[in-house]
Amino acid sequence: MTAPRLSRLQKQMLSWLWKDEQRTDGVISSSHHELACALASAKGNISHSLRLLESRGWVVIGRTPGGKAESLYLTREGRQQAITLAGSYE
């Protein structure tokens, strides 16, 4: 089975979420707003890419009662994917 292709934005998201998880020792989930502010991309592109990462089982999106994305965290598989991506840049 071949590895799924990731866009540059999706790679940046996984990397940012992993670094944020390391910074907080996994205690605090990342916020959708913080991610959107950190990456130079349109909010719609970020939301779309997050849903794709969620569908692959790499990210869990916590939602408000109104359905807006509120919190984000990596699953075990997402963490492994982020670590693999980090190793490919070195």
C-alpha cells in the first residue's frame, strides 16, 4: 500500500500540531484559531485540509455545540505521520 499524498498545507498542519503537542507535553489540545493564525493560508483551505486529515484518522477535531471546530489533537497515527515527516526534512 502506498503512502497517501499530503499537500504542503497538510504537512505544515501535522508538523505544527506535533510541535504544539510537544511544547505542552500533550496536556492542552491545540485550538483551530491558533492553527489558522500560525499558518499563512485561507481559513477555508485550513478547514478543508483538517477534515481530510480527520477522515484519515490522523487528527481529532473537537467541535462546539454549534458545529464549529474548536480544538485539535493528533491521534497516534497522526503523531507517527508527523514524526515521519519531520525525519524526511533532516
